[in-house]
Amino acid sequence: MAGMEIDTVENLQRKQSTYQSLDETFVIQNETYRGQQYSQIYFARLHMMRTLLYSLVTHWKPHVPVCTVLGLEEGKECIIVGTLYKHMKLKPCILDEYSKERSAVPLVKHHNFMHPDDHLVLEDESGRVKLGGTVLSPSVYVTGVVVALHGKETGAGDFMVLDVLEAGLAPQIEPQLKSREDKYVVFISGVSAGSSLSNPLQFQLLVDHITGHLGDEKEQGIAAEIVHVVIAGNSVEIPLGLLNGQNLASKDQSRLSEPVQELDILLTQIAAGVPVDIMPGSNDPANFSLPQQPLNRWLFPGSRAYNTFRSCTNPHCFELDGVRILGTSGQNIDDLKKYSEGRDGLEFMERTLKWRHLAPTTPNTLGCYPFTDRDPFLIESCPHVYFVGNQDKYGTRILKGSEGQLVRLISIPKFCNTGMVVVLNLRNLECHALSFETQFSS
Amino acid sequence: MATASSNIKGFYRQKKKESGIRKPTSTKSDKSSLLHAATLGSDFTPPSALVSHGSPDLKDDYDKNEDVLRQFDMNSAYGPCLGMSRLARWERAQRLGLNPPKEIEDLLKGTKVRSECLWDGCI
């Protein structure tokens, strides 16, 4: 793509990379809903994880027998594998509405439902057992994680945990051809076109930078090294206040569609120059439960014309020059923040990789499709880059696995609040933030 | 997981000695080997009187094939049975490497049997 040079003769070519989408597991096309409940997806998850954990347990503690929850004997040390359930006092329960005593219930905090009395229970097909001891901290774990526990049953009927085994990072495949030149991927999320917080000029600045319309040759040379753009959710904010149950006046109807039209104009500019993937987020006009299906292409009449424009699922997984990149628009990590405790978003991300499950709280507190024969959120191959969108602040670090895996964790901040995007170098997986400001402090 | 005791047998009227779902016994009849096949892979033997004899049994004991399929439904090793057709559940068990007995697949694909699990329409 040519830069905006007027004086020089040479054209600047944008670098290319090979792209392969790995979203088939997240697309809901062959599923039919036959009235099944969530027990099916929990069974699929337990079965897949247990098979894996059984193979790991033989190396972990080879001399301790493995048994089921029902097979526990008092005082006998053994290993049990099952799904964790966290009993949370403050977790809102639909039955509270029907409780006879209208006692003064403490106001539910929106941001976190933890309580010191929370306790963990392990469950498999045969039964449940309450977990005791101090090894397993209820503040770290959430319902839906499958682990192996070494311990013994106490007289009280609890299982005293002596040690815990998580699945750990999945095996990682080395990219075949390591790129020797710098190629950059830009990650944006939370553009929120149409919201009062978003500044269209800021996004326009970003688009101009990516497409090489800004700056001198050096600047354009840098922009020419951008090979891909990923938009991780919450790209629009639809004025939902207009929807109040009444018929919409025609001027209100056009106001409803303005944010998407605004987004499409800018997306078309990006798509004209560089491949762009757009993922749905919690505020976007897509389905609610995970995995969110791609935004309908008819929302983007302008960008749709370009084959560089791709509407993708959330979660989204793809390979660029053999580098495996996996990420979500943030719902999985945001839900973990409500039901567990961690230092920062990156710590929650690390936990999901070690638990080998993108969204362990589905379907308990995070909506998901009732799959019957698989759990698409299980991480079978460890990505090289793992990103999460719509976070409060930018953060990144490298996570090392026990078998030499290396993952670049990226927490993408909301663009409408911070004006920041994240740029990743495919060559060495180094990451930096790029900020766009339109205010000039005097 | 109660074992069958004589008072349960007295409570649920059984027409013939051979009717009703039984735990696998040591007799080497065809039926018990099929039943054994259906419960393979599970440590949990279901209770023997699963069949409700509420309605008068105007015909003879229901199909022994249905018997076998109900054992398959109740076998927790293959996961929950509600919300899936029996064949879909068998195929899922196959895909997950659980080695469900071939006889079940043959019954479901070949003979005229109920395609849905025993709880279908009741829950």
C-alpha cells in the first residue's frame, strides 16, 4: 500500500504475513438445541480434563491410589479428580426472592462476591465432598475448574487436601518459520463508537497511523510493518436508552444504527490497507452467551467489500506466520474478578492457562451455549500470545511453562478511556503500548 | 444405590420371575450378558427395580431390548442421558473413547426401539 508521499518516487509496501483462522471450534453451526441442560457440558469438561489429569497423576504421585468421590475411605490417603464447586455466601441466588424471611440482606457488591466463609467442594459423577485444609484457597479457585487432589477423608466427612495438581500449561507447538523481520500486530478494544466517552478524533488518529497517512517516511515505514489489526470487542455502544418498549420513531431508529455506521466508516479505512479481525464483546450487537458468534457482515456494508475484513468469534484463535494467538473480549476474566481474588488481570489470565480452560466459570455465572459433546473453551494447544480485551489498564508479561512453553500475556485497555492500543512484534513477541491523545494541555 | 431387597420386590408387583431390571447375575443367559455389557465401565450398579409398574401390564413384560437400553441410559460413565437421543449419547461416548458396547449401537440403529432416554417426556 502506498504511503502519502509527494516528493519521493518509491512506494512503501506493507509487509505481509500468513493468516490461518482456528475459530471452527467456537462457531455454532452444527449444534442443535434439543432441550439439554448444562450437565452435558460439565460431563464433557470433566471427562476430557480427567483423562488428562489421570495421565499427569501417574508422574506426580505414582504411589498414591486414585479413587472416585464415592470410593473415599476415612483416613486412607488417595487422589481424587473432579470439578470444583465454590459455595459462595454472597453469590446472588434466585431463590432469595422466595425466601420467607425478609431479613435485612446486605447489599450485594457488584464488583466482587467473595466472603471469608466461602468453601470449596469437589464433585464427580459419583458424588461431592467438602474440601478442608489450607492448601486449597477458596479465594483463588472458582466453580468449574477441574483439578486432582491428594488428601484423605476426615472423620467429619470432609476431604482434607494435602496437595493439588492443576493441568498446567498445554503443550506448545513451535512456529515452523520464525520471522526474521519485525512485523507488528495492533490490538485494540473498547472503541465504543457512539458512546459519550469515545472521541472519534482519537480513533481516526489511530486509523491514520495504521494506514500510513500520518507522519514522515520514517513514521510510514513503521506503519508499513503492521501486518494485522485485531479489534477485541465493545466496538460500539448502542444507545439502549432509546429502547423502552415503545415503538421507535424513525429518527430514533437512525440514532440506533449510527454507532455501527460510524464504526463501519473507520473500519473500511483500516480494511482497505491491512487485514483486520473484529470480535464481538459484551456491548456489541451479537449473541450474549459465549462463544459469541461473529458480528453479522451486513452491519458493515463498507468494510464487507474487502477480503481483508474478517468478522470473528469471541473467543478468537488464529495463527499469523505460525505464531498462535488466542484471546477474548474480556468476559472470561471479568467474571473471574467477580468470584475470585487476584493481583491483576494478568494473574487471572495466567490461572486460566494453567487450568487449561478459557472460561471456567461458564456456564455457572457466565452464559454459554449448552454443548453436549465438547467444551470448546478447553485449551488444547498453548498459544504463543494470549490477549484479553476491555481491561482497565495495559499490562503484559511473559509466562513460562514447566515444559519450556512461553506465552506473551496481554491485557488490552479500553480505548475509549485510555486512548491506548497494544502493539506486538511477531518476531520476538515483544509488546509495547501506543497512545493517542487529542487534548493539548496548556 | 440401594441393593435389591426382598421388600422392594414385594412392593413392585412383578409379573414373571424374569421381568424387571436386574443387576448382572452369574447366570450366563443372553440377557444378562447384554445387561452386563450395558453397565460396563461403571462401578455403580443401578437399583434393580427401575421400572414403574404403575400402569397395569396388559401386555407381557416390555421388550428386553428396552431393558438393555435403560441400563445404558442409567450408566453414569457415559454421562447424563437427559436432553440427548440415545444414539447421540452413544456416539458421544464413542468419540470420547469410552468404548460403549457395540450391541447398543446395533439395537439403536437396527431394531424398533425408543430413540429417547427413559426419562424423556417424564421430566
